[in-house]
Amino acid sequence: MSRPGRDDAPDRLYTLTQGRSRSGPDNPFDLVTLVVAECDPVPGMQSEHVAILRLTERPTAVVEIAAELKLPVSITRILLSDLLAAGRVSARHPRKAAVPDPDILEQVLVGLRNL
């Protein structure tokens, strides 16, 4: 019995990535990287690339793309790298919250203790 969502055909994954198991050292994609399509799919594209471009018409996280495609994140990252290299998608990381000044935090703590 197979688990739901598990792909029991490793040869399919091998074919999707053209034998690559890693996407390269300069890969900007982590689980929460937002991906946005920069163009529409064109005839002759790999079906997974087409699906990614349709999913990313609005900013979509890598983990969401992998879940929708029912593919491992590692395979999804390789496919995204191909699209990024071709200029078909752009990647951006979610904004990081600004770290408050430690002096201000200390003043707030002192003020709370004085209450």
C-alpha cells in the first residue's frame, strides 16, 4: 500500500530533472521564497513548467508549488531553477521584520518594570 502523495516512480522524477539531483549552489529557492511568473507558458514547454507558470501568476511560496504539483521540494527547486535561468520566473524572499534597537527594548523593559 502506498502513502498518499508519494511518487513511487523515481524514474519519472529523474526524467523531469534530466538526471539532476541538486539545483546548484547559487539556488535562491528555500521553502518560503515567493515565486512570480514573468511570462505566460509557450507551446512545447515541459508540462510541469507550464503548471508552475500558471500557479505563480500571483506570488506563491515554493512549498505551495511543490504541494500543488505533488512533487518533492527538491525536484520543484530544480524545475524553478530552470525557469529562473530562462527568465520566466522571479524569486523574492518575504520581507524580514526589522529588528528593534536593543536600547529601545531595554527602555521598554525598564518602563514595564516600573509599572
